[in-house]
Amino acid sequence: MAIFGKQALGIDLGTANTIIYIANKGVALREPSIVALRKETGEVVAYGKEASKLVGRTSDTYETLHPIRNGVIANFSLTKQMLGHFIQQAVNHSFGKPEVVICAPSKISKVERKAIIDAIKALGINRAMIIEEPFAAAVGAELAIEEPRGKMVVDIGGGTTDIATISYGEIVHSLTLIAGGNSMNEGIAAHVRQEHQLVIGDYTAETLKMVIGTAMPEQGDLEDHLVVKGRNVALGVPGDAKVSSKLVLEAIDEVISQIIVGIKQVLEQTPPELSADIMETGIVLTGGGSLLKRMPKRIEKEIGVPVVLADLPMDCVAIGAGKMIKELDRQSRIIEKKSRL
């Protein structure tokens, strides 16, 4: 497939969004990881933002799918097509083949790793490398991971949350939770249905989370409300409801608590010397889920360790992957040298 320019790409193939970073240029693409297709033929009709516009708004002729679920490729064929489409968009249909570093959750299985590599190779890309998401997030957040000092990064994505302690350029301990922004949205939708007998979509749930949601309420926060529209459960007709910030907090609190418990587990497994370092350097939050209002403050209060939000939390993984191209070059030289022996 000779459609690519000779460029180095860092790809965050996420459950909620796919982000592509071009080395020395910046983020070239940020699209929802959604595909719309015609049911009868299986033909893809839209990707990304165009596909997301059809969610909940199409007839039985079309359906929208998330080919990545909980950080894992659930539909290989659609993932390959979606990835190829996004790469074409990012590199502006140039000629040649890019070099790719793509991210995956820590603790990914060999089968899942092979599925990602196969998806990349099926696009005609020969030089590719997989790195773990929390490591890429740390690089993208510009942490000095090569130092023999403990660093901790918590990447709260759509489908998963990756937690890792890093020292001397390696992950010391890590944990992947099936909990993130999507879980929060599902909780909000369930609570709105139960409390107001109103069915709402993911976009509305996300809006509630970001507009009136908070990880740690302060005075006056729980008085906030937002009117949303959906379908009345009992009547089956359009309806609306005045949703409170208190309801949103109740809906997302379980997911936040899961993330905090996960951080504690990783810290408990971390050697005391590195834990002391983390107490000084703090925990760095990345990922779209870290943008929830007062998320750093909530974690800091419950963990007792300083917590900071990365400068570009949504893009850290893709940026870090792009910066790891030099590691791909180093590995290629080692393989080439071994083949000559």
C-alpha cells in the first residue's frame, strides 16, 4: 500500500480515541475510535468523527461499532481499516511507508500483541514497535524516566487505566484496570435512567461528566444541574430531565475509587526507595479521564502523595510514542548487526 510518506508516527490506538503524532511536527490526528457500516453488506461508510455523528441517529440499515474495547482489539478487520484510514489522513496521502511506534496497555497478552502487529503489517508497514501505554505517557509527559529514581504515571483512558512505577528507563510495577472514562459514562447513563426514567446516549453522559461532574465536590458544586434530553422509559417518547451534579458524582465515584485502589496496590508493590522518590516527585496524571474536575486533588487527598496533571494529558501517550522512534532505530540496528554474525 504505497500511500504513506517517509514519516515517523506515534499512535495511541485507544478505546475512545485514536491520536497520531508525527515526530518533529506534532499531533496530526485526533479522532474517535468508531466505525459506521452498512449492516447488510458490512461496507464501512464512515470513520471517526463522521461515524460518531451517526451514533444513535441511524436507521436499522447502519450500525456504529467500537473496534477497540477495553484497550484490546475486538474486531481485527475493522481496526485495520480504521487505522489505515486514520494514517492516510495524518500523512496527507504521501508516498512511501512510515515508521510506527504504537501503544498498548501494560500486561497485554502475546495474542493481543500479535493482533496489533498484524494490523500494522497488513497496512504494508514493516518497521513498527509496540510500547506500553504508561511508559509512553511518561515519555510524553517529559518525565526523566532514565534516572535511577522512582516515577509514577497514571494514564486514565476511555477503556482502561494504566498505572505504573518507572525507574532507570524501565517499568518496575504496573497494573491495568478495566475502568476509565467509558465506565464513568455508563454509570452516569444508568443512574439517569434509574433516577429520571430517561435513556440518554454516551455523548450526553460525557457532557454531564465534563460540565457538572467532579471527583471531589466543593461548596456549592452539588447544587449544579444540567437539563438533558433523551427517551422516556415508560412512554417511549422524547423527554428531558434536570440532572444534578450529586447524581453524576454518585455515578462515577465507584470508578474513581477503583482507580485509587489500583494506585495503592501498585505503590504497595513498589520498593521503599522508589516510593520515597515518588513522595518527592509526585504522581503524574495523563489521559482524557484525568481532565475530570479535581481528579488530581481527590487522588492526592486519598493517597497522601502529591499529584499533578500533565501539560497535554490527552496527547501524552501519542507524543511519547513518537519520541520513541529513536528506540525503534536502535533495535533495528541491533537486529541488523545480529543478522551479520
